[in-house]
Amino acid sequence: MTSFETELLESGFTAKDLNYLHKNISRYGSSLREVVQELGKRFVMVLSISAGVSLVFLALVLFAERHNIISGGVSLIVVLLITWFFQPPVISYKAWRYRKLSLSSSKGR
């Protein structure tokens, strides 16, 4: 086990999470550090999309007619499901949290 893997385990990743990441790395290539960095970025992107979808739904509720609210709401839920389906939300959250903590600890040095 590398020191980076030990760092990840200490920051909240489980052995199962690391196994999942290693399987994907063996299929698609890259390094563990790059995968964790990319997952952290993807988490922020998905949160941004979710916030945008929420704002669109709020605009629907405030300004649209009832049948448009229902159809628009269903469409936006489908968008959110697709968005969250294409990434592992728990692992990407852990990657974002690790990335955030590692960046803040490197600034303090």
C-alpha cells in the first residue's frame, strides 16, 4: 500500500472505495492521484448542475402554469438522476473532501 492510499484511508475512503478506484484505473488507465483529483472536480460540477436545476424549478414554480410545473419538474428530476448516475456520488464526495482538506493543509505550510 502506498503512502497516498494510506492518506486516502485516513481521510475517509474505505478499502472497498480504493478497490473500486483501482478497478477503474486498470480499465481506463491513469493514476490514483489523478482519479481522486478528477472525481473532486466532478463533484463540484454536479453540485453546480444540481443548483442550476433547482433554480430552474424555482422559476417554474413562480412563473409557470400548473401543467408546465409538473412536466418541467419531472424533466428536471430526470436530468438530476442522469447527472448523479454517471458518477459515484459517495466516492466523489470523499474525493472532493480530500482535495479540499489537502489544499487547505498545503496552504498552511
